Amino acid sequence: MDTSRIRNFCIIAHIDHGKSTLADRLLEITGTVSPRDMTEQFMDQMDLERERGITIKGKAVRMTYRGRDGDYQLNLIDTPGHVDFGYEVSRALAACEGAILVVDATQGIQAQTLANVYLALEHDIEIIPVVNKIDLPVAQPRRVATEMQQAFGFTDDEILHVSAKDGAGVDRLLDTIVERVPPPSGLPSPLRALVFDSAYDPYKGVVAYVRLFDGAIAKGNELLMMSTGSRGDILEVGSFTPRLTQAEQLSAGQVGYVATGLKNVRECRVGDTITLAQRPASQPLPGYQPLKPMVFAGLYPADGDEYLALRTSLEKLQLNDAALSYEPENSAALGFGFRCGFLGLLHMEIVQERLEREYGLNLLVTAPSVAYQVLLDDGEEVTVDSPAKLPPVLRLAEMREPILDMSIVTPARYIGAIMDLVTTRRGEFRRMEYLQAGATSGDGDQSMDARVLLEYRAPLSEVLMDFYDQLKSRTQGFASMDYSFQGYQPAPLVKLDLLVNNQPVDALSLIVHRDKAQQQGRALVEKLRTLIPRQLFEVPIQAAIGSRVIARETVRALRKNVLAKCYGGDVTRKRKLLEKQAEGKRRMKRVGNVEIPQEAFLALLKLDR
């Protein structure tokens, strides 16, 4: 098809603002999916996505739309809305010339809405603003449209009002996409195709999802991966309709897939440029900025024999999830495993569930931590992503912790609750801005319409655990949050060790702020006392900083009644049995092993801060 009749666009929005439902209506109206096959959230094919009602992976689909002057090829990429999957949004924006910005008519602008608009502006693409869910009784489309005009500078006639649920206004949206999204531009040769996602097929090898910027590609061509230098014979090319549909070739401006035939998953990376080996391009496409993991945790197989299966599964999953990073790790308590880097707690949870469901693994996951910068006494600077890797205290000159810039959008009545929450997490206030003034009721109280943007700077370690849950709880679910990494700053940090039966458990160690060490140590040992099963001997649980114990709890021993068989007799007989039992307990305490359940590691997630 002529490139002037191709439109590449994506849908961006805050979580639960109706992206997937809008994608369903677009598929339905263009006839891409038959009514018999149509289901809710059709683009979300993973069980996890359907269970949680969120989009985890960006999906591409090709639609044919009959406009006023002929047929158009519309290539849509549906993107996630949660902040942890922002990298999916940036990759989709790099492959498109336009974006549909969806805002819920009942909620208005949220934190992730702001972040996505700034991402789209960085990529310099056309933005089509849409107010969704206008069919709901509590919808306020005019107020939300005014918010969008004030926050982003849109004009009133640019903003479309639609209902993705019943299809109202979606026809006009399709016409607007054709009119306002510019067609792709590209040279007929040489081939340059950007890999924006990929998957592994046991028969076809690595299947790369690509956007062609220049040239054309067909079955039988020999490809060249420009960053890795890998070569392979193309087994198949095609498009997403939305299932993989084979085609003769893909040309400049189109979005599709290429079955590379490569069996090594490391040879085809997301962000790489595909060109032809016979006529290679001189310069690769810009690709993507390397992702920086924010959260680290250890993944260990519950059965040590599954270590190789875990490694293979991580390799294949990394191909489908470019934000996942991992390296081998050995723990004295848990054996061999991997230290994995994630973009956030939800990302970590999704990776764990995908490994267990899709690859049939049974995993143990250690408590998440963040990466710290450590300056040693000889001037060397190292990055520590696990408490077990922290150098000896005598060598530490300075420790720096990662800092986030947070944006919180909330109704005005919750400002006090949010300020109290952030202050207790060592947050620093930066700025406050009213997105729109609220209406005033007859008794003088300000209504929920007044919406405020609060900006803070806070340590990542304080935001990591239950901050988001607390934010939702204190604001009755109305507040939303977005964050970005700002850098590192010095802080008085210490390593908190956990000892079970006088043996340190490296997987339970923490790096904490000195002022909160005793509070967290006491909370942790109290929690572990209820989780570690009772043994036939007394089990002490201690929290220590260096050689100084700051908190202790004891798991009481199970007591076997050795006197049950004595029906009388001299007291010395009973004393002999009791002394024999006490000696056995002392011996067991010296050589006994205490099995620590997975719930003990999860307890670190639920500590009161």
C-alpha cells in the first residue's frame, strides 16, 4: 500500500481510563475482528491481563478503514497504563507518528496522563485528545475538557468526546486519525526496521515485531542485526490482524513481524535495527535508551534441580520483556539463583507469576531492595544492589541512595493526608499547582472538583514497599502517582542483619536509614516469630547492626511429654528423663537447621514504616 495511506498510532492513558475498550471498538467498527470472535479486552490475550484488568504488554494490530476517499491502513499499538510499564509506552511512541490521549470523563487528568503526554512531546508526534466514558451518569466531560485545555494547551475543537463502551464518537475519531496523523516517510532502500518487541517460537526461532522506516523485507532475504552482527534467513514475514498473518513482504511505513530463524535469544534485542545482509544500511536507527532497573530481588528455584530450567525461562522471558535484567547469585540460605532487576513492584510480581504459570516453575523470591552507590575509602565507587554485596563497614566512606521525583494528583481535600504520608517517608516538598479550581457548595465547603498536582522528592527505598497502598487508602482511592528517577544523594544508611538460630540469613538482610533501623528491626523479628514454625528446640531471632543486637524474639520449643510413660516411681527416674531431653535439645540447637518459609521473605513487604 502507498505510504500516504498508512497511519501508525498508539493509545496512551492512565491505568483504567479505557484504552483496551477503545481498541475493542476500533477493531469492531473497522471489521478487523468478526462479532462472533469479539470478546472484551480482545487485545489483552494473557491470562494475567484479563484477571487483573490491566494491560501488561503493548499489542500491535493492523486495521483497514474505509475513509471518505478510499481505504487506509491503520497500525495501532495498544500500550499499558501503569507507571511500571512506562518503557512499553516509550517504545510504542518511537514506532508511531501519532497518539490518542485518552482521559476518563469521571476522573480527569491523572499522574500517568501527565507523564505520557510529556513522553509524546519528547517524541514530537501528533496527539489527539479524547475524553472517554461520556456515557456514565457521573461523567463530567466539559470539566475534564477544560482541565486538558489548561494543562496541555489543547483547543476546545481539538478534543473529542467518545464512549468506548457503546461506540459513540468512535467513527469521528477514526476520521480524525486519518486527517491529523501524518503518514510515514521512508526511503525505498536500504532496509531499516526497528525491533520494538519480540517473542520466541520453538519452530521459527526469534520472532521480531518491527516497524519499517526504510526499504522492504520479504521471506527468503538474509537479515543482519546491526548491533549484534547476527545473520539469519527470514522464514516468514507478516502483519497483526490481530493474529499473526503471513504476507508476501513488508514495506516502508508498515508494522509487522519477522520470523528471523535465530535460535539464540541474545542475538535479537529490542531496540536493534534489522537490515539486509546483501545491502546493509550505513547507520542504525536511534533505538531506545537503555532501561535502568529500579528494584532488585533474588529469584531462587524451590527445588535446586530446577536451576537450569529457571535460567532458560529467564532468557526467553527477557526476549519478551526487555526491562528484565538478571545475573547469577548464590545465597547461603537459598542456594543458587538469580539477582533480577525490575522497574517496580508490579513488574516484579508479574515476572514471578509469568515464570510460574508459563514455565511451570516453583520459585522463592527474596525481599526487594534498591541499588545504592557506595564510595569506598580508596575513592572507588561501586553499585550495590543487594545487602549481601555491601563491603565491610571499615571500608565505607559514603553511601548514596536513589531519589525519585514524584507527581501526585489528588482532590484538594486530601492535601493534608498526603503531606503527612510523604513527610514520614523522608519526602521533600517541591511544588503545588491547582489543575482546576473547584466549585463551592452552598455550605462553603470546596467540592471534589478542585484537583491539585503535588510534586515531591523522596528516597526510592521509602516509596518501594507500601507507599502506593497507603496513598490510595488515605485518599479513598482518588489520588494517583507517577515517578521518575532523579539521581543519588548521600544518606546515613546501615546494614540490618537477621540472625535465625544465631546464623545470619543473607536473603533477609536490609539496608535501612539509621534513624529507622531499630524500629524496623523490632517489627521484622516480631513478624518472623509468628511465621517461622516451632522446632523441638528454642529458636532465637535477632536483628543486628554489625555486632550489636538491637532486637530479639524467641520461637518457643515444642515440648514432648517424656514423663507420660512414668506411672509413678522414684523422682530420680523422672529427673533422668528430663535431663536426657534437655541434653538432646542442646545438641539439636547446635546442629539443627531451621527451614524459613516463603512467607518470611514476604514479611519484609508488609513492615509498618
